[in-house]
Amino acid sequence: MEKQPCCQLCGIVTDKLYRFQEDEQPERVYCLVCFEQQTDELATDSTVGYYGVKRHPRASFALLKRAMIHALNSPDEVQQNKAKRVLRKLSESAELIADTYGSNRSDDLRDVLGRQGRLVLLDSEKDIQQQISAEKDGFPDASQWAEIYSRRVNK
């Protein structure tokens, strides 16, 4: 069986992968969420926040962000509201970053973002969100999430 191409950071299988090579470094392949996080190739007006996961914060945040984008674009109002609550909670950390570094804007903190793996771009431009929603990725439809969760919990 042929291995499907996936993002080298978060591992998502998607039909939209971006190749990135810098200086003499080996080429890397990213999904759009990780490409936005790991490079400064995309113009973005994002705020920066803190994602406090011990292991692989950028990779787990990329999956969470992708799930939030899918939920926000879901016809299910319950899923939309849950995603909005998660975004609100994450946005609270932007105040901490602003207090610490004097700004929470990505263009002001590009250097700090590169060195600190727990800092993440919280929001994305609308066109990036729309591109992610349109991708054929490995995420189940948001209408199936409750069933998947209950199966997982009841194991």
C-alpha cells in the first residue's frame, strides 16, 4: 500500500501540501496551517498566543486549529459555538504575550516565534481559513465528531 503524503510537522494527510526549502536545509513539506506557522512566506495579520502543551505544541496546535476551522464552517451551530469558545480561551493568552513582549502581532514577534515553539499564530486570514475548509484532508466531517467522541470514551 502506497503511503499518502502528509505534513511533516502535524502529520495531517491532505490534498494541499506546500514544499519549503530554506538555505542549505533539506526540503520540508507542510500543510497550510503548519506552513503559516513555520515560515514567513504568507502575509498574515495574526495575533500570537501561547499553547501550553508539553510535547509537540506546534503540531498539536495545528491539528486543533484545523479542527476549529472545520467546526466554524460547519452547519452545526453547536460545533460553531464550541469552536468560538476554544478560540476565545486561546485568545486570552495573547494578552500574556503582549504583556511579556510588548506586542502580540506576528510581524512584531517573527523572531521570537522562530525561537519559542510554544508560541503560535492564533488567528488566520479569512482566505487561509477558506482554503483549509476546502481541502480534502483526513478530518471527519464535524457532524460525526460527537459520535466519534462517544465511541472513544466508551472503549
